[in-house]
Amino acid sequence: MQKIPVMLVVGEREAESGTVSLRRRHLGDQGAQALDDLIPLLVDEVKNKQRSTAHS
């Protein structure tokens, strides 16, 4: 099974501002991002990963 190595960190500040701190295994901390903007990007990344593994 393929994985997407992403961690979303939510503390008090992030919860109040509607953001999450994004961390990726190979890229490290990518800073705070709006959750509403990030969700569609992550969904697309998962779909693309599923397509690429289905064709392998």
C-alpha cells in the first residue's frame, strides 16, 4: 500500500486561524497553510498517487 508522507499539526493558534502547519517527510516544515486551500490539494495528490500505482 502506498502512503502520502504528510503530517498536519494543529495547535491553538492554528485552530483559531483556520490553518494547519504542514510537514512532509522529505521536504520538512512547509509552514502554516489555510485548511480550506490545503484539503483539495491533498485530495488531488492522493488521487494522482492512486492512479500512478494502478498503472504500475
